[in-house]
Amino acid sequence: MALRYCKPRGALLIGVTNTVGSSICRESHCGIHINAGPEIGVASTKAYTSQILSLLMFALVLSDDRISMTNRRKEIISALNQLPDLIKEVLDLDQEALRIAHEIYKEKSLLIMGRGFNFATCLEGALKIKELSYMHCEGIMSGELKHGPLAMVDENLRICMVICNDSVYKKSLNALQQVVARGGAPIIIADRTVPEKDLAGMRHVLRVPKTVDCVQNILTVIPLQLMSYHIAELNGQNHGFFAVVPATMSVASCHILRKLSGFEGERKATMNLNRNHEPGSNAAILKPSILPGLAMFSASFAAKKHINALQMFLCCNP
């Protein structure tokens, strides 16, 4: 609807999508196919990360002729080249994420706070936890803490905070101090350059590698994706169920499928589709499809040809 509203009014529509032939493809003037491959589980982790990378590369292309941005561009390109190795390091936090999941999987609510580039991390992490585990979870900008959320903070409220040593570090640290002063014991996701003394007394601190600020949110979101996966497993949820039904089918199609096969048959079919091939496994989804693997990184670079074509389109259609 948004595309159809903007198009008659003369707006240039650029689509970034993982689905060839989708409504976004048909309605937009040009765009980028991220080529991340189909999502097996309901959590769209590959597409999310690949879209961030594609938009970053798009921004790099648009800034190609700006001399003032040369150093910034080199910094970002260098960070992108290092990203596969950094993602491997973050995936080593899986067991720590599992321990945290064991502590919070029975909770009714979770708040995730951050600011700057990591506000997107909070929103994405909250979405994944809601979609997979059905736990109430909200992503909140920590700058808005005093406008409502702070009133809920006490020793019983589960909170996760994303704090990185960037341009908003002091403000993020101030938000942490306010939460702790009211009895909160937040789970911290921080980069390795955040001083230990600033996080003293925190029970759980997940450290991720330091990289450029606009790439950092790709690394900080992974622990939240791991936590959402483990929370769903501990709650006995079928990770892949809604990926096959509501995410890809119309409401009418869902009703027809339910009438023809029944809910249990539908669920079993989904579980068989996504079941891990390890003998005796009870997992209802291939774990690599939940974890952000390296394939999404190479897939986003495969999208570079679409970005170059897009640059030509923009030059020819100012």
C-alpha cells in the first residue's frame, strides 16, 4: 500500500528484497535482489543481515564521488571484508546465550534497550524473540527510558541492554546506571572495547568484537538471535511452523490448508520439512537456518551487480 501511495506521486521507488517477483519488485522502479536464499525458519535472519549489508554497499556506491568520504568508505569496506571472521567469533557465544536462555525462558516479559545504530538491533532482537518464543519483548531506545519504561524497572523485570563504545556510549552508560539504581540486573551485550569497570557487577556480559559503528549492529544482533532460538527450544516451540504458514500464505490459504489436513497434520508436515538430520534429534528446524551463517555475507556481495545497475539507473534518471 505504501508503494502504491508513493508511486503516483512521483517518488522514486527502490526495492531491497530477497524474493524475485514479489510485490516490492513489481511496484518499484529499480532495486536490489539480495540473493540470500529462502528462509527455512520463521526467523528471517539471513534476509535481515543481507539487507543491512546491501544498503551499506548501496550507500558506498552513492558516496563514491565524494572526496570528503574517502576515509570513511575505506573504513567501512575494510570492516565488511573482516565481517565473516567476526561473525564466527560471535557464534562462539552460543553456549553463553544458552545459559542466559535457561534463566529467562519462563519470564513473561523482556525489554531490550539500546541507542544509535544499535536501536535497530533492539527492534530486531525483540521481533525474533516474539516470533520464535511468543514471549512479550519490546525494543526500546534507551534515550526514551525516562518517558515511561523506567517506571517499570525493578529487580523482577528482565532487561537486556546493548552498549557499544561509540558516539553515544556515555548516554548508553547513563541509561545503564539508571536501570541498576532501580534494582535492575540487565543482560549486557557490549563490544570488547567497553571498559570492564563500567560493567562491574553485571551478571551476564556478552562481548562481541569491535568494528565500525554502522557494521556493529550486525554483530550485536547475533547474541539476541541465539537467545531467541534457545528460548523457543526450551519452551517447546516449533521454530519453523509459522514460516511455512502465515509468513508465506494468505489467510484464506491457511484456512483451506487447516480444513484439508488439520492442524496437527500441518504441524507434523512442517516439522518433517525442517527437522535436523541428526539421528534422534527433536529439533523442529535446521539450526544453521536460525544462526546467521557466512552464506548471507557472500550472498550480499552477490547483490553488488544489482547495486551497480541501480547506480546506472540513478545516474540516467536524476
